Amino acid sequence: MRGDAADVLAVIGVLNRYAWALDTRDWEGLCEVFAEDLRADYGAFTVTGVGDMVERMRESHAHVDSTQHLIGGHDVQVDGDVARSRCQVIATLRRAGRPSRIYRMGGWYADELVRTPAGWRIAVRTAHGLWQEGDRAVPRPPDVANS
């Protein structure tokens, strides 16, 4: 980690708030994680703008009753008003009423954050999936998942 310790901790806080916002369905809180002009590539989909991100995450989490996103292994470099970070992620999604309906994936995020008047925000995100296991139908709508 490089940069001012307070900035490094603030960046890690933003990354952790992303996970908490998803897992608590705090869509307004998700707006406080990303820059307005966000560009993100999750491999299976891309988003442009914080509004697009919130809508995409709301849709992709609509058919699961609980999720847990674990983020760690933070590697942060701060240079003035720009920060670059890498962090590892394991996401677990579970479908209600069917405990065997679990989907889990692991990988890492490469992010570029910018300092704004409201604090650090993720401006660019690239997700790198490394593995997945379980029922891939879990995050899909029930009519698609059960077919």
C-alpha cells in the first residue's frame, strides 16, 4: 500500500461499503460508492454511470433472498486525487426456500477511484472472475431458473 494512510483507509472503506450496500439492498448507499460517470466491466455485462450500476445490481439481486460479498486482500496505491486498488471478492447468493440453491463465485476487482468533494468514489471497475460453483440458475428469474 502506498499513499497517505487516511486516504488508503478511506478507499478500503469505499470498497467495503460496496459489499454492505449489496448485501443489505441499500441501493441509495450504492450511489455513494460509485462516481456519477462510472465505467464498469463485469465480464458478463458492462455499465456506464452510477444509475445504470444501481439498476443492474437491483435486477441481478431481485431473485435471491440473501447474499454475502466478502472483500479482502486490499492493495491500494494513492497518488493525489486518484487511487488504484485491487481486492479479492467471494460472492455467495442463496435462493429462498431452497437451501441447496446456492451459487458462489470468486475473483478480484481492479478499481480506479477519484477523490470528490463527497469523498472517494469508484470511477472505473474491472471484475476478474476466477471461479464459480453451485447452481448458476440462482440469480436468474424463477421462470428461467426453473426451466
